[in-house]
Amino acid sequence: VVFIDGGTTCLQLAHHLPAELNATVVTHSPSIAMALVDHPQIEVIMLGGRLFRHSLVGVGAATLEAIGRVNADLYFMGVCSVHPNAGLSTGDYEEAVVKRALCHAAAETIVLATSEKLNTASPYQVVELAHVSAIVALASTPRALLQPYEAQGLTLYLA
């Protein structure tokens, strides 16, 4: 059972999942759900809530209630900012609360981050880096941007 966050980076992940993958994906993103329609072996579970139009994801009490009923193996998180000291953060308070709940409801969290999101901080913290197992970044990401995360013992995957 895998949580997949909303946003453009997570949408790219969904588009690249193998058609024959057998899994359950739980998401609060209508865009992610639609991207998985042609994957017959993936059961898609949509979490409800109020639509946050900026990121096209569900937020609010209904979303948090639904997250609280799922124990996922893995959470693929998209964020606005990843900082070695400030941790993971985003620009909307409610979105940060939902991401935090998803992180805590999963056994492992993997962050998907493009280079412009590294070493930046947004107003609302999601979690500290101690809650993250790995970061997936583009292979073209400069090593200097990745070094602070390696120094903290995070696993880095370059794609």
C-alpha cells in the first residue's frame, strides 16, 4: 500500500509506473488517480476532502480522517522545499498538515525533489529530515546541493 502525494513531480512518478504493477495506491490527488486509470493491476483509493486548487489535492478534516485509517508501506512525498536544517516545508498550512499526516501513516517516506527545491525553506514545516528515508533527485542535480543530505545519512536516488 503506497501513498502518492499530489503535484507535478509525483504526477511524473505515476506516469512512469509499470503498467503491470500490482499495488494499492492511496492518494488525495485527483490528478494522480486519473494518471493510474490505465493500470489495471493498481487499485486506486481516493481520499476525500476540500480541494486545494493550487496543488489540486484534498485537504482538511475529511482528508485527515481518511489518512488516519490507512497504514501504508511507503509514501512518495512532493514538497515545495527541502532544507538540511529546516526539513521539508510547503507554502500552505493545511497542505503541510496533510503531508505530515501522510508521512506519519507510512512506514517509510521518500521525497521527490527537483534541484530548485533543494536547500530552500517555505513558511510551513511538514516534518524534519529525520522522518525521511530517501530523497529522489534528478541525475543532473549538482553534487553540492546533495551533499548536506548525504552528510545526514539520507539515501539519495538519482533518476
